[in-house]
Amino acid sequence: MSGYKDSKFDEKEFDKMGLKYLEKIKFEKLKCSRAARRMAQITKWAIRVVTVLLILACAWQLAEIRGALKPRVAHGQRLLSSSFAPERVYKSNGYLMVSSNGGLNQMRAGICDMVAIARYINVTLIVPELDRTSFWNDQSQFNDIFDVDYFIKSLRDEVRIIKELPPHLKKVEEMGTYFSMPPVSWSNMSYYLHTVLPRIEEYELLHLTKSDARIANNGIPLEVQKLRCRVNYNALRFANPIEKLGRKIVEILGQNGPFLVLHLRYEMDMVAFSGCNEGCTDKEVEELTKMRYDYPWWKEKVIDSTKKRKAGLCPMTPEETALTLKALDIDPNIQVYIAAGDIYNAEKRLASLRAAFPNLVKKETLLPDSDLLPFKDHSSQMAALDYVVSIESDIFFATYPGNMAQVVEGHRRFLGFKKTIIPDRKLIVALVDKYNQRKINFNEFSKLMKKGHEARMGNPVRRLVIPGKPKEEDYFWSNPQECLPPIEEEPPPTISL
Ligand SMILES: *[C@@H]1O[C@H](CO)[C@@H](O)[C@H](O)[C@H]1NC(C)=O
Ligand SMILES: *[C@@H]1O[C@H](CO)[C@@H](O)[C@H](O)[C@H]1NC(C)=O
């Protein structure tokens, strides 16, 4: 098994981020938008930035002075307790228990959604329980992965979050005599107000058994969307050991120049699950097919690999990835950090990628074994380390649009539209086949590849809305547009008579 957590593949994965980067975020957002905006707006924004930075600097100075008199909170240079806004005072309508499901990134997005729901219906949220029974079988709990105290305190001006139920409900919990239900996927807030809230009011305690994709992408009030972002990009930060080791990897990489994070979804389970056999020998296909049939919860058994690949639905192979990166003129000397589990038949399958990009690294090659030992048996924590690196990279490239790819894409947009290449797999396989059959030369191949990806670099774009088909539209978490600087309207086309 790959030992890498990505839960159900067709769903969404996991992740991080902290207030301590607030200034940086604001600055980067502006820095980035600069390129895209007109001069006039630049000036306007610049004034705002300077003002914001000045205010922050003053606030920081004040906090420092006060901090000298007060003990600091647990994590070294983390925020002072006094810097959290005061608690919101409201009448709680009851208690909400949540079981998050899926891999790390899927749970992450789900947790953010649940906070937004709890706030909307004025209930008290119990720190969500993480999935221990999924494919990856990671026993990590919320506080093993996230900084739970920071999570609670930094959101206290919006919603009450507690670590465990009050005594009178603990008995109910122990006896299991409480109401449990999976909320309907992709619901809007009126569902939570009119269907979920009445049950909480009736039973005092309600348990939601699923958290993935439970809020629609669109048609959600602005303040709810903003809170979803605030939770994801500010309140949810990784537990200190993860954060620290993640930073260490980023530092090591940074010392050697720019780096690209490659989320290469080519672990054996992924290849078997997808049924995409491109580049595999007959013997490998047999082995992969057997694995697919052995997993009862993988519903699709008969898969036409060629057809699926041509439709752009397969995870990219390492060979296709190497060609694509080359065609996109990625510097061959850049460090390529592979954020993934064990690549299927790695030695053979990574050969062309290594030939094109000799600085191929992963956390195991950058860190001594002893650093990774505490994380080894915790796939979610290992994925969290990769998340930290993915957020910080100069370029991010994911070969399959799973949860990690999408949540990281959204996070990088939020951090100022950091370069995130979103591969057009249908175009890529068509071009790769043409190139391999020598129907086009490398120059033509490269030109078409670049043209096809011009608008797929994580730049500001509108989130695609398809009413009634939430799975087919752009995922809120891959493009949290409501939380990003407004997109410039295209000037109306000039009509010449
Ligand atoms: C939640 O509380 C706010 C006041 O803080 C109130 O305006 C709102 O109507 C309440 N909503 C529900 C569903 O209780
Ligand atoms: C919310 O969802 C319900 C049920 O799907 C639908 O009837 C309603 O129009 C939606 N409301 C909004 C504001 O989108």
C-alpha cells in the first residue's frame, strides 16, 4: 500500500495555515494582483497596503509591549492570547458533533464547512472527530494534526467550539442515544436552517456522520463563504511538530534555489483504482486489475484504460508528466519535490522524469530518518508535511485533480495567486501521443502545450457554476473567489461598424 492518505480518490483530500502569515498574505495578495491591475488601481491598493501594514506594525508593537508583561501562549512565537478577539456572546441552540470523513484534505475542507454551519445556526461545535477507519487507517486525532487550542480561540468571536460535551450530554454520548445523520451533500444554508437546526433544537445534541462536500459551492451567503476561508486559511494550522518539520523541509529546499512541488498521483492504489494502464506491462496490468477486484468498495471494476485516458480522466503517468513539464519550459535544474506516497514501480517509471529533471527529491531524501520516524505510521501527518511544502513552493503541479490538488490550488490562489499549473489532461494525452508518434516535433509540441495552459496557471478566474451539477462545477475550495481580490471586468468589446 502506498501509505499515503487520499481517501476515496473521487472525493476531496486534506491540509493548513496560520495567522502568523497574515501580513505576508496581505502583502503577497497585493504584490500579485499588481501585475494584473491597471496603474490607477495599483496606486489605490498600494496606499491601502501601506496603511494596513502600518496599522499592523503599530498593533504588533503594542502587542509586543503588552507581551513583555504577559506570558506567551504555548507555541514559541505564536500569537499572544490577548490578540484573539473577544468571545461572541449568543444563545446556543444546542450541540453539534461531527465525524469528518476521507483523507486529510477532504477532512480539512469539511471541518471548515462544519464551522461555518455551526456559526450559521448558532450552535456549539464539538471539535470534529477525524476519520480513523478510512483506507489509510490513520489513528491521528484532531490535535495530532491541527493546533486545537488555536482553532478554538481564533474562532471564538464567531462560534463556540469545545473539546468535549458537557457532563449531562456525555452520558447520552456514552449510551449512544443521540440522533445521527449524514447531511445531504452540496446543501445550501436553508437546509441547515430548516432541516438540521430543528433536530438540534429537539434533541439538544446532533451528530453529523459525514463532512465532505456538505455545502454547495455557490448560492451561499457571502459571510458564510468568508468564514469558510477564515477557518481554512487562518484558524486551521497544523500542530507544532508538523509545522516545524514542514518548515525545515521548506528551508532545506530554499537553500538550493527554487522548487516545484509535484503531486504525482501514481501510487499503486491510485493506478489500480483508476484502471489506467498506460505504460504498464501485461504483468503489471494483471497485478493492478487483481488489486482493483480485491477492494470491494471500489465500485468500478471494468475500465477501458485507453478510452478513459483519451477522455482526459486518467492520472498522468510519470512519463507524460516529464514531457509536459519540459514542454512548458520548466527549468531542468529546478528542484522537483515529489509530494506523494511510493510511486508504482518507481525505479522504472521515474527514469524519464529523473533524466529531464535530475534534482528529484522527496521528504525522505531531504531529512534524516529520525526526523520522519514520529510521522511514519500516520499517513495524514505525512500528507500534512507535503501540504506545508506545497503551499510554499514556487510552482505547484498536480497530476490528478484530487482533494489535495484542489485544496492546495485554492490556498495558493488565496496566498496571492502563486503559480499553480492546472494540467489539461485531455489536451496533454493528445499532444503526447502525437509527439511520440512523431506527428509533431518538440517545438510544435511545446508551443501547443504552452498555449493550452496559458490560462491554467492559478491566475484569477471566475469559478465555473453549473446549476444542479455541483460535482461538475469548479469546487469552492479550489477557487474561493469570494475571498480573493475582485476580478477585473473585461472591457466591453469594441464594435466597429
Ligand atoms: C443567531 O444569532 C444571531 C445573533 O447573534 C441572530 O441574529 C440570528 O437570528 C441567530 N440565528 C439563529 C438561526 O438562531
Ligand atoms: C436551497 O436549496 C433548496 C433545495 O435544494 C432550494 O429549493 C432552494 O431554492 C435553495 N435556496 C437558495 C437560496 O439557493
